[in-house]
Amino acid sequence: MKIKFQKYQGTGNDFIIINNSFLNFPKKNKDLINRLCDRKFGIGADGLILINPSKNTDFEMAYFNSDGLVGSMCGNGARCSAHFAMDNGIAKSNTLFNACDGNHSAAINNGVVSLSMQNVNNIKSYDDGLFIDTGSPHFIKIVDDLEQYDVYSEGKNINNSLVFKKDGVNVNFVEKISNSEFIVRTYERGVNNETLSCGTGVTAVALAMYKLSKTSLNDLKIKTLGGDLSVSFSPSDIGFEKISLSGKVELIFKGEFQL
């Protein structure tokens, strides 16, 4: 059986996306997903996304990490999914869809996808940073000279630490540029390496910088290795609400593979 796919990227975070309208993709075959995401022996991607039918929304997004396991919420993957759905007639430029953490709305305009995120209340302080769950778990640490920082080694150490080893954690290293702009590099669990961008990580960084009084603004530009993203939000009594993640999305290529 041949399966058609399209590959999208959002600020360098790339995904294999499949229209799974007949629910015939073998989603439990983690070896297959791992092979498809392999950059030397497969198509190559940070993750694989199935666009499934949904009764109450335009579609359901099912995300898998490149290791083949079911992933938690992926912000850039969700933005790419919304664009894919519009491009393939599944949804319009304003869409509502379901992901593992609930419903999300997205608006698409000239390649820029703005995604609504869930409210954030789960914030924990540690001696060297903050833990924030934005649909995926993130640890945020402020560093100097981020360009020279050993993101892979330090991120791996934190992910494998006693505090986070059981479930794993994505690790974001941040450097302040100005009151309105920060730069971040992210080590992602599931990928087990640094990625060019992480949408839920960028969101967590923006909220953390406000929480730590590193900025007084609630609309921030976050620079990643793969490009710029914008995060806006409203502080609440228990955390943050009205959170939006925005940035460009691009179709890279289309193809098919044989099962």
C-alpha cells in the first residue's frame, strides 16, 4: 500500500504530515515512524503527524516523536497541521481542531499561522530555572553566551536528572536581547537532540521571562535557530491565558512511500 505524505516546516521544526482520513496508517508501528523520520534512511523529520477525522472539530492532530512514540502537544506541528488542512481542503483559513491537550483554533494569513494555546497554570520554580507545562513539559534556564552554549550535553543532563528522568522534559536555554526580544535554543525529549525550533518551548520561554520579571511586555519576539516566532498572552491570577503562538509555515515537498 502506498501512503501519500507532505513535509512541512515551521521555523525549521519539520514534520511528515499524512491525511489519515480512512484511519489506515499503522500508528502503533513505532519502528516504521522512527524509520520515516530518520534523516539518513527515511524521509527525515522531527516528528510525524496524522490528520485524523473528528466529529466535533475540523480535524484531529495526532503527533508522534521521531522515536516513534506518541508525543505530547507540539506547537509548531499544530501550526503546520493547520496549514496542511487548509491546503488539502480539510479546513479553511480559520480552523478549530483537536490535539492531545484539547481544542485549538488557528488563523492562517499569507503563510503565517497564529495558534491559540491552552491556559497555563502549572509553573514550578527551581534553583536554576522554571518548569512550565504548555501542553508539553518544559524547563527554562537563563544563560549567557547562548551561541557557544553546549545545548546537547546540558539539555541531556537535565532531561536525565532525577527530577525529570521518569517522564522526561524539554530543556530551553534563553538569553535576553531586549525587553521585547529573547533568543532560545531547545533540547527536545523524544527527538533526543537540539532542534531548530520548538513551539511549546518558545511559548514556555515567553511566559517564564514575564514570570521572572525579565520583561514587562506580554507580546514578545522569540528568536530560534530556525527563525522568529511571536508569543502574546494575558497574565491571570493563577497563571496565563489568551496565549497565542505565531510564525511562518512552509510546505517543503510532497511524496509517497510504500508500506
